[in-house]
Amino acid sequence: MRESSGGTGRVIVLVLPAVNLLDLAGPVQVFDTAGRYRIEYVGDDESTASAQGLRLAGLGGLPEVAAGDLVLVPGPRLLPPGPGAALVSDTVIEWLRAAHEQGARLATVCSGAVALGEAGLLDGRRCTTHWGLIEPMRRRYPAAKVQDAVLFVHDGTVSTSAGISAGVDLALSLVERDHGPELAAAVARQLVVYLRRDGSSQQISPFLRHRSHLNSAVHRVQDHLAGNLDAQHTLADLAARVNLSPRGLSRAFTATTGLTPLEYQQGLRLERAATLLAETDLPVESVAARCGFRDGRHFRRLFKAKYGIPPSASR
């Protein structure tokens, strides 16, 4: 068994009150599928209710932690706290501090980063969390170096991730650190994870990004491009759909999204291609054609430039 990061293979899952089920289940599924980890579930109390109403019982007490153990903190549902309000119990804070002092690795998903923030374990560290908590985290923990627009961050023995599905990316990254890329890739394929994203990837899909503006003409063009990825589009054709001149559409599109229509279309096509490569057995050439790329070699170059790996390595 290769332990490149000095891990013991023990994963201690700290189940906080009102934990979000996907924050808990996603990373745990990764470690369980890897087959190299012993998973324990612990908490302040023997049972607690999840944010979605499912009662979780049979939790162990907060145990002694050894160097190299991994403490995983899935995110709880956090209500807006009052001034000075405690977000986690003093018992949990002291246990996390002790685990850190013993040399344990700490990893959080989404709002689980708050537990480390309350314990002072993010001070001076790069970290991240769900995009909706970035600014509140910065205000509450000014000594933490909270990063936005990333999926996860490793800083020494402390790892943090963005919301929900990013916990899977973080867990895969930890498996890769412990046991190498081959096992991490095998786990990702078993779980039908569309692509193992690195920490610098954006938190929001291109299909959802750049849609917060109010320009109805640009929205209609975006809808058309998303619904017709395999078709060929000229700027003149797109402009005619919304009764604008090509120059007028180009200016409006760039002003509202920061991208040209061609750049936006290319991002959508590559996102769709990555999904097809992970979820189907279609040949790379067929995937390229379905996503509107007429030249397979050009598709391969674009895919590798965006994701850092050739299309064949993403499945």
C-alpha cells in the first residue's frame, strides 16, 4: 500500500448537527470505493438530525487521533448567526485543535470549513468554501486566506473544498495523494464522476455561469447555443435571431458575459464533451462530432488545453 502523504488509512468523519447529506455521502463514497480506508463516524452526541431531516444514529464519541489520520468535516446547514454566536460546540473546537496538534490531516467540505475557522486552524492558511460563504468567512476569520473560484485547496495538513460536489473532487485528490492517480482515476470512473477536476477549476458549470445578467437578447443567444451544440453557428445567424447586427450582438455579448459568442460556445462544447467521455463509451471522434467539433485533432488540442489531459485519459 503506497502512502505518499503519510496517511494511516483511518478516516474519522465528524458528523455535526444539521449536516448536509451530500456533503457527507459524496466524499465517504469515494473513500469507501477506494477500498483502502477505515471509516469511523463520530460526533458530539450519539445521534443527530441531518439538514434534510434524516436521523443519523450510532455515532461514536470524539476519539483519540493519531498523526496521519484524516479528520473529515462535512458541511452543516448554517443559519445566519447573531453577533458572537457559536457555530460549533466548544467540545468540537478543542477536539479539532488537539487532532491538529497530534499531526492529523483535516479536510472540510463546504461550510465544514467554519469548524476549523472557529478553532483558529485557518489563520494564515489558504482555504475555500461554498461560493455563498466566501465573504462571510472573510469577515468572520480575517486571518484566513479565503480563496474564491476554486474547488479545493490543500495547505499543509489542512484541506478545504467548495460546496456539495466539490467534496468529491477533494476526496479524489486525497486518494491520489495517498495511493496515486491510477486508483483515483479508477474510483472516479466507478462513481461515474464526469471528470476529476483540479483545485483551480471553477465552482459553477459553464452552462450556469455568465447567466446573471439582464440582457434578454444575450440570454436567447445563450439558450440557442446550449440547445444546439452540434450545429455550426455564424455571428450573423445568431445576431439575426435576436434582431441585432453582428457588431451589436458581439458588443452586447462581451459586455454582459466577458466572452465572445465563440468563446462561450466553445466552453459549452468542451463541458458537454467531458460529460460524454465520462458517461458513455463513444469514441473520441464521435464525442467531438456530437459537440460540434468538425476536426478531431482540433478538439483534442482544445480539450487538453482546458483540462490538462487528452480526451482519452478522462474516461
